[in-house]
Amino acid sequence: MLKSFCIVMISTVIVLSGSLPAQSGTQDTGRVVEIDVPASALDGNLLGTPTTQGAAVYLPRSYDRQPDRRFPVVYLLHGIFDDYGTWIGHFKVPAILDRLIADANMPELIVVMPNAGNRYGGGFYRNSPVSGNWADYITKDLVDTVDGRFRTLANAANRAVVGHSMGGYGALHLAMEHPGVFSVVWAMSPCCLAPDEDLGFGNEAWRRVAAITGPDALQDLLAYRDFYALAILGIVTAFSPDPDAAPIYGDFPFDIVRGEVVLDDDAFDRYRDAFPVRQVRDARENLRNLRGLGMGVGLGDQFLHIPAGTLAFSQRLGTERIPHRLDLYAGDHRQQIGERLENIVFPWVGERLIVAE
Amino acid sequence: MLKSFCIVMISTVIVLSGSLPAQSGTQDTGRVVEIDVPASALDGNLLGTPTTQGAAVYLPRSYDRQPDRRFPVVYLLHGIFDDYGTWIGHFKVPAILDRLIADANMPELIVVMPNAGNRYGGGFYRNSPVSGNWADYITKDLVDTVDGRFRTLANAANRAVVGHSMGGYGALHLAMEHPGVFSVVWAMSPCCLAPDEDLGFGNEAWRRVAAITGPDALQDLLAYRDFYALAILGIVTAFSPDPDAAPIYGDFPFDIVRGEVVLDDDAFDRYRDAFPVRQVRDARENLRNLRGLGMGVGLGDQFLHIPAGTLAFSQRLGTERIPHRLDLYAGDHRQQIGERLENIVFPWVGERLIVAE
Amino acid sequence: MLKSFCIVMISTVIVLSGSLPAQSGTQDTGRVVEIDVPASALDGNLLGTPTTQGAAVYLPRSYDRQPDRRFPVVYLLHGIFDDYGTWIGHFKVPAILDRLIADANMPELIVVMPNAGNRYGGGFYRNSPVSGNWADYITKDLVDTVDGRFRTLANAANRAVVGHSMGGYGALHLAMEHPGVFSVVWAMSPCCLAPDEDLGFGNEAWRRVAAITGPDALQDLLAYRDFYALAILGIVTAFSPDPDAAPIYGDFPFDIVRGEVVLDDDAFDRYRDAFPVRQVRDARENLRNLRGLGMGVGLGDQFLHIPAGTLAFSQRLGTERIPHRLDLYAGDHRQQIGERLENIVFPWVGERLIVAE
Amino acid sequence: MLKSFCIVMISTVIVLSGSLPAQSGTQDTGRVVEIDVPASALDGNLLGTPTTQGAAVYLPRSYDRQPDRRFPVVYLLHGIFDDYGTWIGHFKVPAILDRLIADANMPELIVVMPNAGNRYGGGFYRNSPVSGNWADYITKDLVDTVDGRFRTLANAANRAVVGHSMGGYGALHLAMEHPGVFSVVWAMSPCCLAPDEDLGFGNEAWRRVAAITGPDALQDLLAYRDFYALAILGIVTAFSPDPDAAPIYGDFPFDIVRGEVVLDDDAFDRYRDAFPVRQVRDARENLRNLRGLGMGVGLGDQFLHIPAGTLAFSQRLGTERIPHRLDLYAGDHRQQIGERLENIVFPWVGERLIVAE
């Protein structure tokens, strides 16, 4: 049963990625360009992730017609096991942007959709000696490449970051821990804000991962597409990496003693302290300095830690007097994403970006 | 020092109420009508509150031109010591509505602004044998009068309630405890969601009120305009009324024994249970049935219980999986209200009302 | 891995049960009597649980020597998959009691250790049309039998209930929902106070149980001793029983749709509302009326919901101003139980019982 | 009304202090010695607090008979406006200790009762350039003097700290921020763990203090014995001192603008961060290293922040997996203190101290 469950969850990627709509700059729509980005921040990662990464860039309709005009930029961060094809093929972002711009519900802006996946689904947009410095990749390699290659308004006031699921986590993480790059932030169904529910140790996938002692067992998880086990590998290599601990290269927050979970106090402390709900206080100045901070989550999200974590995160933000907007809506992890991008997120982000040269 | 503090807080009413802008239905704007509403729900109240109450009604520009058209209705509930003059004179609601309708940022709708004050500042839109049945007044007397006298879309799907401060409390209270009248609800800086901070017993005004044993002492509080003492009298007579307990007519949640607060368990239980943060679970079906539920509060609100209570209320809503929007913004109790009405609240409410006959 | 894990967890029962120490009333120690108790409260249960249940009764050293003396009674409720053999053979309760009485660290009292297991590990001391009315069995059948057969002080003031794990839950549940039988309550590492962590839907065992559609699959879980799956079957049949829903006979709080958990709002509400953290408010009078309420839990408990749930339960008790003692200690689910019974729990319980005829 | 309230609260000191029971070392009881302690840690304080402080020392009955024996030591920290006379005259500590030792319910130990008051009621056992380094006074000046003058077991393993109200705060503060001196800690009705309820800005005394601009107004508060205003002066000078800001010498967490509280973000952050509920995480190693940590509070405490703060503090301790005991009992701020010292606190502390040379 588990196997079929996982296949279902990952299948969207296989079906949807890679198919870009044919568009021309002479029409009344924008167009999408695919670029390769040198990712020196990933140099030396231990997971074999390539150090050139693809990205898709939406250029709005006036980009070609007004060759001296510069545009604000929104970065869209995808979820685990997704890539930019998910934004384009599944959520139909280019058509959404075309409509919003045509109806003047959003200023014309560039939207950058990077790839950020690896063998475990993704590096969680964090810096790690094992999975690579994905935070640096986004905030330096990618931003520099985009600002160098396109006519952007190249400053934080005109740069927003939006993400879904792992990418929602990424948007918040970058805002908290890598300030000064983005000034407007929205997290859609952000994963991993608190290590509870299906992300807690009650999930038996933790035991399956903890039981891995050699490369063969690891290969089995990959072959079986054991979703939670892979996600946990992604989390461990991104949140508590240990380059000396082959084959997992991660520091486990507990030991298995006679078949039972036994917490390792120091590792458990470090593990929990790495989650955003416990980092709000230290990051409060960075968060207060944002010009826009928002988040939304479906109350029926299949990943049960996501609504709980978002609610807890909002509470911590409130306790530290950090302005933000929280939307709790009827819906699940993915179905409302396209509609919310169009009706809520892009207009809200567009209002808060400064569009001036 | 206390006295001058209170005078400042109440002064807006004195200056602003009663001055209606001169408007004509032939212009491209709406117009405001003042009406008298028979308030049988207030019959027999012990505070001498009149059983006819005034209200102001904004009719949109097409109201006169399209004599067969019916309109959705938004009810605006004012704060303690305010009246409809606050909406009109201070927050400039008619001009806001004119602009929103002219720019098509909101459908044309009727806006009803009732008076709901009494000698203690207000009845908190609750039913009480002491202060009168203000919930019934709004949901029955007033709604019936408006639906009878104006061309409304006379059903819950086309009726919203919005309030500020005491009125924000009122909007939520009516949604929770008097369901079926309104389907869209927004609370602005809602007071009294949780009995903490300046609304808790740490506020010495509780002692001043508890010390009142005769009508003269009560008269002194009124004469001095002791803001918190009057607000507490309003709360006690609305939340824990006791018609037999002259002169305060309220059941106190504690006793003063040798100068110290001693909790009375039963009364304290009843008192705390009457606040919205503790009523969410029982009211969850009513709240889930709403088509829109939102709230916003300034993090620098002078009434310290208001941001704390709003945050706690949102948390309880989330725990019960009740969809809603929470805005925590930089600002205080009053300064952003006009701007937020225009940019956030009215457009959001308008989108959620069904405009169809 | 999972299988061996489960065998370890259940093995204590197999090794330890049934071996009573040989004791004689002429020594300076107490003695243990095994009795059969008619369990009419279990009549008609759908799990095939026998309607006669065994119990062990410790009689203190003076019970035989002072034939007119009556004694207070402590009921000890065992954990899932345990039976009274666990108290006697594993935790060595008779020897503990002998020492405490010899050293005058506890008054002489009778200790009753009922069996309360079934094919899923236990009925959680709750009334259920599927698993039987275990609450009635303890508070009526058993108490009546004990009071009828032994010289007890047969009133609530002289009756305590103590339990471990599922039995800790049971002790609190009986205090909250079946008042008037026990006046002193202690819960040791109580399970199931809140439906989180390993007891939440993040535990894949929920999916395994939800996937059962026929008796064969159910039989497989039993044969494999899938610990969490069996515990969940026990919980579902005790907390949300449905006598018409063979073969599981339970109402599931979610559906599995295309391999994913989809919450069923009504069932989920009912399911969560059945847990003690959400029942404190309604049961506050019962809890305030106790003469002693205590609980302890090891911070390294293998069942991760247990410390979290105990902490949350204490918080709710505090919010409702219910006196109690909370001990959070370094330790795990079982290792400290004997030591804590001797040093903390029995002396604390003994002090609070009224020893008078 | 306020004035009489305050007089009641402070009156215990006036009546009780100074009267030591006449005792002789040849009896079967301990004896109390009064000593002067050089308090160099208070040098340069701005409140005129003397740099020699008194303390009372209870020596147990065997102290004189066994001239080579060394004893563990318990330090008792008094509450605001109290002094060691409160322990001796009001709570009858020497007689309690005599009984406990006579009945072997506690090992023989030395109990040190320092004075720690100043013109605002006390320095909260904190280091402050305004009120003096009271933490250093206790942990260095006093401990060194006691270890030098009496036959103590002069190490942390044999040293406990217990306090009431401000002293309960002090016991926890010293454990968290000045580790390595005490290994066993008990806080009785500890004040000031969280800045809420009567300790929050809802308390109008904050406004009275904030309004002080010159020495005369300050003198008035002292003359009127305005309890909360004085306590707030004590808190401000101890928690957010500013030696340059005469006459209050404190950094206020808010401004009064047109009669209203306006939070100063930086000062408010600093103010709130100084309270124990927000310091648990950073101090977790210190707290986990204790051999005993306990706290108790009456649910009917007149100072409403005390039960709420103790509950919140326990919750934070639990979240950080710090072992401790929490007792919530029916009772108020003072009445149960003597009884609890005898039945709970001293025996519990005595069990946890190592009595060995």
C-alpha cells in the first residue's frame, strides 16, 4: 500500500514537467525563456547534484516592446520532487500572469522559476555541506545571473520570493536567515515549519531511514520511491548534515535502541532548533524589515504538519509583533494553488513591490 | 493623570458625530439617509437606553436610478463611546464607498451604520436583561427595518457585518451566537476576545468598579469619564448581568477581601467562558458555515488585550479548522481604520457577497 | 524491522504474567489473592472478550490479623498488552507494598490489580458497544465485587486509582467521566491524552488499519503483532466504535483518497473531542472535586505523544484552575515505574486517602 | 482604596521582623544566629542600599554537638518588602526545621536566610548597575561568608536555593543565569516569570510610574506605599536599569503619547526577553544539570500573574525537556507557605541534597 501511495504523490512531476507552451513576444502575452545557471554554490555537494541548474524565466509582454524598461522580479520556489515544469505545466503560471497583467491586476514583472531538486527531492533551499549551498545558489548565483542577463530592477525593494510546500519553507527560510535579498515574501502551504505530525518521529519512515547502514539499503528506498523516507533523507542532509557519516551523511536526532526511538538530547536540540517556529525570535529584525509577509494553507492539507506548522509559525510571529497575513482556507495541498496564485498571491505581491527605476 | 487620559480617548465622539455630508442622488455618488429604528429588543433595559435608535444608511449611486434593483447590505458596528457619526465624520466611510464603487473595486451595496451606545459606552451587541438585547436589536429589529424600508437582497448570502473595536467583537459574537443572519464577517481591531492584559483584573479599574456600593459612587465614575471603569461597567452589564444587583446590576467574577482580589470560582468560570476565545469550539459549525471570516489588528494597539486576543482567537479558529484570514499590521487602534476599510475590508467583503436576486 | 520492534514491546507480558509469589499471611508481609470477577458490563462486546475477568488483590499484613479492620483501596490499571502479571512479576508491586508498609511510608491498604485486556491490547477503560463497557466494569462490577468480598472502606474518600500508560489514561478518564468512585488519582506515563506525535495520523499504521477491508487482513495484523496497528484498532473500537462497520467496527476519522489522508470533518471532530486534553473544561467540576490528582512522565518516553500529551493536559488543567501535581523526570516509558511507585506514587496516594472507618 | 490595599500587603513586615526566638544549642533543637555580611557586590548602587546586609542562619541541633561535622545548606530567599524576619516570625521556619529533623523527615542542614530588600522592595536577586549586583551578592558574597564562617559542605551538590514570591523568581534566576552554585531549586509562588496580568501594562501603576519626572513625584509614591508602583520601580531598576536616567534610573518599555501607551519596540523586546519564560531555551543546559527543580503555586494567588506565569514556565521547561515538578494547589499567595515548607519543600529538598563529605 505504501508503494502505491508514494507513486501517486510523485507522479505529477513525471507527467507535467518539461512541456513549455509555445509563445511569441509579438503577441499580447509574455514569454518564457529557459536558461542554464552556473551553480557554484553547489560545488562539492555529496549527492551528485549538477552544478549547473536550469531555470525558466517569464518575461512580461512589454519586456520586448520597451527595451529600456526594467522590471521587478518574483522568484517562485517549487516543492519537493517538483521542478519548474510544475509551475508551468501544472499550475499554468504563464497564462495566469498574462491574465493578471492584461487585467491590470498586477504590475508587469519578471517571474523566475528555478529548479532546486536533487536525488532526495530537494535541498530545502538551505546551505549544507552535504546537499550543497542552495540558499547561496538562490540568493547569489541565481539572482546575479538573472540581474546580469535580464533588465531587472536589481534591488531588494523590487524582489519578491514565493514558494509552495518545500518552496514555501524556502521563501521563509531565505527571508529569515539570508536577509537583504527579498522584501516581499509569500509562503503557500509551507512545509517543515515545525517538526510535528507526519514530519515527527511518529512517522515510521524515520525508522526506515535510521535503519540504513549501507548503500544498498539506500538504493532500495530510492528505487521504491518511499516518499517520506526520501523526504526525511532530504531533510536530514539539509538540516543536520554530517559529511563524515556515509552513506546518509546526516546526524540523526535519535538512536534506535532495541527497536525503540531513544532521543539524543544534543542532536534533538539541534534538530528542533533548526525549524522556523523556533527561529522567529532570533530572526525578528529581519522579518520586521520586510515590506510584505504572507502565508496561506489549506486546512485539509494531506501533509498534516503543514497547517499545524503554519498556524504555530503565525502565532510565533504575532508573539514577536511581526506584521503578516495568514490565510487558512478550505482546501488541500495542491488543488487551490493555481487559483490562489491568480486571485491572492500575485496581486498581493505586485501591490507591495516598488515599481520604479 | 487618569482623567486627562480618558478625555483624550473619548473625545473623537464629541467632535465628530452628527455632521452628515450633504449629498444628492443625482450625482455620481451615493447618499446617506438617517433613520429611526424601533428597538423593541431593548424594552425593559435597566440603563435607561432609549428604545428607538438612530442609524445611518448609505445608498449607492444606482439605488435611485435603478428603481427595481436590489442590493447586498453591509452592517458596520461602531466601537465603545462611538456612534454612526464616527464612521461618517471621522472615518469618511461615504467617500470611501463612492471611490470604491466608482473604481469598480467593490459592487454597489447598501451600508447600514447603527447606533449602539449606552451610558457605559455600549451594550457590546449582546443580549442582556440589564443593558438590553442588543444582539436581537441588530439581527432582528434593525435587519427587519432595513429590509422593509430599502431594496435589499434580504438573505444571509447578501449580508455582511463589519465592526471596529467593540463592534469587531460584536461582528464575531453575532456570527458565533446568532447564526443565519450574516454570511461574511470582518472584525477590525476587535476588543474583548480574551479577558487579558488591560482587560484583565490587573487593571485597577476593576477594583474601582468593585468598590462601588451606591449610586453616588457610580455617578462619580460617569462624571469623571473614567474610561476603563465605564468600559468594565459596560462589560459586566453585558457579559454577566444580574438585574437584582443594584446599582451595578452585574455579577462580579471576584471579591475584594481585605483589599485583595479573591476569585469566585463559579463567577470567574462563567465570566471567562463568555469570551470568544473560549466559545470557538461550541460555535465551530456556525463559523465554518460562513463564506468569509476575516480580522485585522494593529500590533501597536493602545488597548493591549486587542492584538493578543485577536492572535489567540485566530489560533483557536485554526485548531478547530475554521477558515479565516488574519492580518497583523504595523499600526494602532484607530489610525489605519479608514485606509484599511478602503484597501482591504470593503473590497474583500464585496468579493464574497453574492450579488444576485 | 518493525516486526522485531513490536515483539520487544509486547514481550514483557509473555514472560512475566501468571507467576505469583508464594506468600503467607502469618509473615510480616501482605499476600496476593487471585479472584474471578463477573463482568456483566462486557456483555455483548463484539471482540469476543470473556465476561469473567481475573484480578489480583494484595491484602496488607494486618488484613488477616485484625479481622474487624477495614482498609482503603488502591486500584492499579495496567497498560496495553499487559495484565496484572505485569504489576506483580515485572514491577514487583507486592514487595514494594510490603516495604512501604513495614517502613510506615504508607498506611496499610488493599491494592486491586484487574485484568483489562482484549485482542487489540485493551479497551482503554472506556465504555464502547464494540469493545465492551470497561469503565462500567471497573467502577461497578469490580468495585462491587471487591467491596463485597473484602473488608474495604467502601467509599470514594478511601478509594484511589493509579494506572500506567493505557492505565494512566484510564485513571484520568474514570476521574473525569465517571466521578464519585475515586477521590485520589495518579497517572503514570499516561497514553492517549492528545492525538499527536506517534498517535497522530503521521503514523503510517493508521493507513495500514484504514486499508483493512476484510477479516483476513485483520488476522494478518494480529499475526504479525503490528503494535501500532493493534493499538489503533484498540483506540478506534474504544473511542469511535461503530457496531455496524465490520470487520473493524470503528468510525474512521479520515478517508484514504488516492493514497492520501482526507479528513472527514465530523468524524475528525468527534475523534479529537474524545481525548482528555479537549475534555478538561467540561469535566472541571469532577476534577476539582478530587482530593488528589497527580501525573508523571519520563521525558525520554519511547511513545512520543506521552510526554507531549501529559504536558498539554497539565496546561489545560492549569487553565481551568484544577489543582494537580506534574512530574517530568529523566527516564523512559517503563524503567522508572517500579522505583516511582515506591518512592513517589504509593506514599503520595497513601497520604491523601482517609484511613478511618 | 488603593492606599489601604497597599498597607495591608506590606504590613506583615512591620509586625513580624526582628523577633528571634530564644534558643539554646543544648536543647534538642537548632538555633538561629544573626550575622552581618559584607556586600561588596552592592558597591556603587544608586538606591542607597547599604553594602552590609544582615542574614539569619539556622544551625541544626547537631551543629554544636558534633564539632567536626559539615552540613549541606539551603538558602531561603524572601519576597518583596519582606526580610528574614518573615521566614522566622511569620512562617516559623526554625520550628518547622526542628520538627522535620526530629522526625527524620529531612537531614540536618544549615538554612541561610539573607536580607535582600531596598527602597523599592527588593533587587530581585539580579545584577543591576542601579540596584546593585544582588545575584553576585547571593552567589559570591553571601555563599563565601557562610562557607567561611560555618561548617558547610561547600559545594553545589550540597547547596539548595528556595524562595518565595520575588525570592521564588530569584531562585530560578540564579539557577538559570548563575549556574554552578546551587544544584537543587524550589520556587514557591514565584513572581515575575512572565510579564502578564497584574504585571502587564494593563496595570495602571505603569502609567503612574511612567509619569514620574522628578524626585518629588517619586517621593510621593514611596510615601503613599503604592505597592504596584513601587514593585514596578523595583522591576525596572533591576530588569532594565539605566544609570543615566534619573530619577527612575530605568529604561521604560513604552512611551506615553497623549495619554496612551505606545510600545517602544526595542525596549519592549529587551524588557520581555528578560523574563524567565523567554530565557528557558538559552538556559536549558543549566536547568537540565540541576539535580532537583520544583515549583508550586496557589491557584487563588492574589497576584494574578503568578499562577499564570508558573504554568507558562513549566510548559516551556517541558518543551525543552527539562525535568521538574509542578504543584498547582488550592490556596493563595501566602497562607499555605508554612505548611508547604514543612510537608513538601524541605523534605523534597533534603532528599535531593547529597549529605556526604
